Amino acid sequence: MTILNIANDGLPNVYDLMFKYIAKHGPIAEDKLYEKCAPKGICEQKQVRQGLNTWSQLGVFKKDHDKQWQLTNQDITCPKKTAITALMAKKHNINLWSNEFGVDFIRASAWLLAQDVVSTDLDVSSLQSLESQQFSKLVDGERVYLLRNDVRTNGFKSWARYLGLTTNAMGEQIDPTELIRMHLEDIFVDQESLDINVFYQRLLDLLPILDGGHYYLEVTQELHENTWPKPKASQSELSTSLSRALLRLFTEKTVHLPEITGDGHKYQLMYTTTNSAKRVSHITWMKK
């Protein structure tokens, strides 16, 4: 199973439609779900079938004792947040180099979030070239790929855009701002301001594809360091992808990023891998 072969495993917009309909009207019989989400003669019903199969394996949807579809977790009604939580679950990523569940998406996400967001092009040929320069892992003598071909690359780009890892604001770019935004309430809980170390650790607990997270580390330890722009740990640099997200949230006045002199550890935000932005010791959520 994979989510990157969208012809076989479902499309983001179909998943989104099914999730919202089940959340509002479920439990719902399968034939009625097909009727509402993919009416015959208007669209292909196989996308609903494929989406149900994929996301039931990932634990988002389930059938009750009457064989009607419902959300596995009735308390979470955000389709994007539910999807990323399911994909990040440890039980679905025991072997990150397998072909199980959504590990292909996790591998590709961790890899791209480790790149210089300014210099990395997201067209298929550029990504294939970059992968060949940075990555050449073998498992049992077989080559493992991050983004194997245009089918998986285009599938990844569709899901990454939907889940908030990229943006099309000024051309397609790596930008996890929306991904982080949807988790701010879980990070801050009942607090308004956090030490940057506390914020960072809570963020990685939820999104371990970001730099310092265990999926990120498992992927990047396989990269060739002479071709990968690794953040300098000695200078407490954050990746340009995480830096971009925090700086965007700061510019939008969603968060405040003070540097309090002499107060605890500080992280260095980066515009590019060679151009620093600012140092941060605390982060405050400007909740409206």
C-alpha cells in the first residue's frame, strides 16, 4: 500500500469529501456514500473505493457492527489533521524503508523538508536529479527510492499541497507553514508563551518529519553530506523549511518570536542555508 500512487490509492480531494460527509452524516452505508460522493454517470466510483481502502488501513475510517462507515476518532473533525496524524503514527512507520502504509510519503516529506527551500525546484526532473545526487540506499540489495518516478512525484506533490507541506503562493515551493499552523493549539495547550526548546520538542513529537524528528533523522542519516545542505548543529540552525514557516507565522502576527538576552537556549532561523534571519529564545502564540 502507498498513498503516492494516486491512480490506485485515492486522491486528496476525494478523501477530503468522504471525510467531511462521514463526519457530518455518518455512520453511513457504503452504497449511500458512493451515491453522495461519486454519483454514477458523473464521476468514477473507484476513487471512493480506493480512498476508503487506503484510509481504513491507516485507521481514519472504519465500519461499525452494522457495516456502516464512520470516523474512527469521532472527536477530530479536521480531515487534514486526521490524515497527517495517521500517517505519522509510529505503528505505521516501524520500517521506514518498506512499502507499508504511507512510509513513502513520510520518507519523501522528511527528505524535502531537509532541503534549502529557496534553491530546490519541485519539478519532476529536478527532484529526480537531486535524489540521485544525495541518496543511494540499498535494502537487501535492492535500491530504495524517495521519489521513484513522475507517478509518485506527482502523487507526493498532490498530498503535500493538501496537507500543508508545500504552497503554490509564488510557484510551487516547500513551505510547512499550514502544517504547523494546524498543530499550534496542541503545542501551546493552555499556555500562550513557550521556551523555544519546549516548543521545538512538542512540535517534533507531533511532526517528526521536521528537522530533529526521528523520521527526519532516519532519512537524513542516509544522505550524502557533501551534496546535502545540512543545518549547522554547532550554531543551532533550524532548517530553512521550519525557519520559513516560523517566519511566515511571525509576519502574519500568528506568533511572536522574541530573543530574550541571556535567557536560555536560542535557535537560529535561516532564510537560506547560508543566510541567517534571526535568533529566537521564546515563541508566543498570538491566539485571536
